[in-house]
Amino acid sequence: MNTYAFRLVNVFAAGEVLSGNPLCVFEDGRGLTDARMLALAVQFNLSETTFVLPSHRADARVRIFSPGGEFPFAGHPTLGTAAVVRERTGTPRLTLEMRAGLIPVQAEGDVFTLTANAPRWRAAEAGTAELANLLGLAESDLDAPALRVNTGMEQLLVPLRSEAALRRARPDAALAERHANDAGVVKIYCWSPPRDGVAAVRFFFSKQPGGLAEDPGTGSAAANLGGWLAATAPGMAHRLELHQGDHLGRACRIGLDVAADGAIRVSGRVAALGRGTVELPPALPS
């Protein structure tokens, strides 16, 4: 039998250790096939599970799996995995190699900050009426512009006019399938206007084998919101605290900084929860 050690952490924790978005990190993924990684992600049934591997270009290579497949980038897995790698290396400045590229991460105590890839954006194909219908809202609830933004994973970003509208949003799963991203996956991010530097946000995604789910804390979407801000207010600096997941019983607090030069940083507290091992027989030859 082969033994694989894992850690459980909560990312974007809002004070209490059982807040934030859960993550499972396998400390050494060598010897695991792609099929085994996916099967372990299904076994743990969290939004993501990560596997740490050696890298010739960075402090570690990281593969990110959801129960539905592999992701090129995701925010809370980046920060949570960085916490595990930091403990092993002892350095507060790390670089993680992902399918989306090299992601720098800096640590100050239990708060970790990633620097996102430069954003790409394009106009949403749907008009206001179609997007309102998709979200179960009135056209007057939507602000503008809705954009598709990609700092590592493309998502549809739809600004709303009020927090009340954000709370009422109920996306239609069948309609959402028409608005999948460039990888064929539904990912929709909505937020209400910031007040005193705080914005409420929600993130909806397609859940295998069907339907929609809501994520309690989404770092990739926070980075894409930074891209939306860079697109709609170029040359301006922004600093926001994003509140997500409270109504799901998993309060998340996400820091977003957009520099005047367009650099995007996403930060959050990582709380260690536990550790364990999995024992697997050798994989059969394919």
C-alpha cells in the first residue's frame, strides 16, 4: 500500500477556525495518476483538492482538482496550498507553478496574498434582459457592464445595483448552461456596490453531474473582479474587503487590492484544521 499525507485547511477564514472555504492539500502527489487525483477529489467532495509536486521553475508545482475535473487556477487552493508549502520550506515568499502559470504568494503570519496574472476581458455576449432572466432578477437590478474576465480562469462578472438584489439572485441552471465560459463550465460572479470599502459577493458554478452550486469563498473570482475594475476604471487603485458565504454558514473575508498600474492581489487568512493519511494500492497499468 502507498501512503499519502494530506492537510485540511480553511481559506479566507473570518475569525473562527470553522469559517472560510475548506481545502484538502496532499503534501506529496508523486505516484498519483490523474485518475487517482480526480478520484480523491471526489472522495473528499470539497470544491477543490490540491496535490503538491516538485517543480524546476518554482517552490512547488500544484495541480487543482474539483470533483468535476482539473482547474488551471483557483484562488483559495493557491493560498491554502501555499500555507502547507510555507510550513515545509520556511520561506514567507513563494512561487507556485500551476497550469495557468507561475503565481507568487507572500505570507505575513497566517494571512497569504497572491499576485494574479494580468487580466484579459471581453464583453458578455448576453444583454441586460437575458442576464436578468438568467439570475432571476429584474433588468433594473443589474448594473453595467457585464464582462467575461480571465486572470487564470474565465468567469462571467455581473455587477448588481444593490445588496438586496444580490440576496435575491437565483440563477436558472438550464439558462446558465448557455453562458458557460471558454472551457465549457458555468462560472458566474455577482456583487453589490461597495460601502466603506466592503462589498458583498456571490459566486455560482456548475456542479457535476448537473445543476448549479454556490461557493462560500472564491479567490479566482476576486482576482477577476480586480480585472473588471482595471477594465472599467483604468489607472485607479482599489482596495476592498469582500464578504462571501455568510448565508451559507461559511463566512469568508477576502482582501482585494488593485494597484494603479493594474497589479491585482488577493489575500486571506488560512486556518489549519487537521491532517491525516490515505492508503492506496498501487495503480494498475492503463
